[in-house]
Amino acid sequence: MALSEYKGEEIIANIIIRQGKKHEERVWMPRTVFNDVSSKDAYIIGNGESRIDFDLYKLPQDTYGCNALFRDYEPDYLVAVDRKIYQEIKDSEYGEKNTVYTNHLNMTRIGGSVNLIPNNPYMGAGTTAMHIAIHDGHTNLICIGFDCAKDGPNINVYKNTNAYDDEYTIVNQTHWAKQIYAYMRENPHINWTFVAGDLPGHFFTLDNCKQITYNELNTYIT
């Protein structure tokens, strides 16, 4: 897929109430990231525990990571939609040397060196990372660390840390599964490959979705 023709977009930077009427202050946000995918795969890194024993540094470009992943690994592109974790990213100055995406609310309220999520789908960080990869022109997404088949105790790699629930919190993980499934159905021209993980069976009724093992991934990338 060719590089998208996206040039930027207008965002609401501020809302002012004058004489009982709402007035929006809008600002043009130009495109700031231009990624030449050159037929590369996109590796979407979620934070489910199914990826915990895999060495992410084996992955080639392009890698798209989520939220607190930056603590342990520097993906080519980091996506953060949660305010608390974005504040941590900003305070760490990670964005000074790395490419970070977030929403316009985080940009305007917190600041930092960051890029606007293009045509924000307003979904979780994992699905948003998929969205950005597709926006960049990728047509083959290889997804690691996605464990969203059922609700239950928190199985995030970063549980019990800043901006994350503790290990006893019941997490509505099927909410993310619904988002991903809908997004796959909306994009039948994009291929999704999930590496291991705990995933809903109906994902694999779609012609553009399959599952492989970590051994198969290792063979593919070497």
C-alpha cells in the first residue's frame, strides 16, 4: 500500500463559553511522521503476558508498541492513549529521541515531544497501533502479546505499576477483542497474524486473520 496522502487535520485546542454559547478554538496539526514501509511487515506489540518470554529485540522494523512498553524496549513507534501513562512517557523525555503518538487532549494538556494520532479511531492503544500501521501503508500486521479472549484478573505485563491496575483487578479484556474484531472486519484487505496469545476463536473465522506459534515467528524472522 502506498504512503497515505494524509496531510494533517484540524483539532479543537480549546473551548470557550461566551454569553452562554460555546466557541471552539481550532488549530491545524500538520502531519509530522512519514514512514516509508517499503513492503515491510508491521509488528504490533501488545502487553499481554503471552509475549513475556519472547525477545522483542529479534523483531525487524517496523515495530509499533503500546503504553509502558517503552520502559523495557524502544519500538519504532510508541502509542499511548491513557493520560497517566502518557504523563510518565512525557516526564521520562522518551519522546525527545523516539517517535510517540498520542491524542490531541494529551498533547494540549500535557505537552511534550509527541505526534498526533492520525484520524484517531478512539480505541485502545493496541487497536490504535494497528490503525497507525495501516495508515502508514502496511498491509501485513503481525500481532504479539494480545490476550483478550475473556474477562478476568489483570494479565498485563505491567500490572501493579504506575497507570495500571493491580493483579487482582478484573479487567474487561473482551472489550478490546470486540474493537479488534470490528476493525479487522472493516479492513478485509489487511492481513492480521496473531502470535500465540489467548484470543477469541471467532477471530479466525475471518479470511484475513490467522494464528501462528512463537516457533513459527522465529523461523519467519530469521
